[in-house]
Amino acid sequence: MMFLDPDRPIATCGSDSCDGCACGRELHCHFGLKDWLHFFLISLPPFLLGGAGIYHVSGWLLVAWIVILAAFFGFVEIRVMCSHCPHYAEPEKSLKCWANYGSPKLWRYRPGPMTKMEKGVFFTGFAVVWGYPVPFLMVGGQWFLLLVYVMTTIGFFTTLKMFMRSQCFNFACPLNSVTEEARRRFFDRNPSVAKAWSDSYPG
């Protein structure tokens, strides 16, 4: 199966069935092809535009950016952010979520919030990944392409936070915008996750 069974509770859930679960109406516990395509629809434009601008300056510099993208999204981000997600607790050897589908699970599952160092690595990686094309677009005098690149990047993060991160149960992610009420309902059905968060913030 390409994605997790939508009729089976996730690995951290303490319930035997998804029937009547309020979390399923507020949070995205299971994903499908539609969710995956939606993510790529909003994420690909800035990468295609940035890649085109870099290639205009140098093909080798584009190769370097591709290596950076693969290293960050395939390994670094998985360690500092994704390994905190309940989806990482699934028995599959690769992630089955919409954002990092297929990434290998090389690290152990770390329920609970990210550390300050992990957040620092996370945001530094974001700055490198999305900032890399900017100087090449400027040096190449590709001002219109730079404008569109910036606009599509802003559009990506805005859409991500408003419509996808608002339903994502990886509460450790700094971009997560799930309400406190929805979090509490998720914790009620996922006691191991709740314990990890309470242990991180005792009292």
C-alpha cells in the first residue's frame, strides 16, 4: 500500500478504531495521493523557478543546490523535525506522509518537542535551501524571475501554514498551527505522545 491504511488507527493511537474519532475531522491522521499531489502543486513552483535561474548562471551550481536539497529534506530535516512526528512511529521503513514521502527512517523515533538546537538547524536549513537561488538570480540580472520566485515561495509557506500545518499532528514542527483544543483531543487518544510532551515540560 502506497499510504497508510485509512481505516486503521495510527501506531501511537490507543483506540482500536477510527469510528467516531473527532481527531479525524480536525487533524490529518491519514494521507492519500490527493494530499501528496496538493503538496507538490504548491511546493514545486519555487524550486522550478529557482532551479531555472541557477542553471542560467551555471549548471554545476544547480547540481550543488540539488545535492543540498536531497541532503536537507532526505536526511537532516528528517532527523531534527520529522523524527518527532507520530507518523515516524509507524512500522514502515520510510515515511508515508505528504511532505517527505519515501524518506528513509534512519533515525529513532523522538516523540515530544524539538530542542533549541534542532530548531536552529531546521531554520538554518530553510534559509540555505530557499536563499541559495537568490544571489544567482541577482547576479544574472533575472529580476522578474527573482520576483516570481519570492512570490511563489511566500505563497508556498502561507498555504502550507494555513491549510496543511493547521491539520498536521507533528506539533513539534515550528510551522505547526493546530489549535490547543485539537492538540488536547489528540493527546487523549495518543497517551504515549502526550507523555513525551508532559515529560518535556514537567509541571
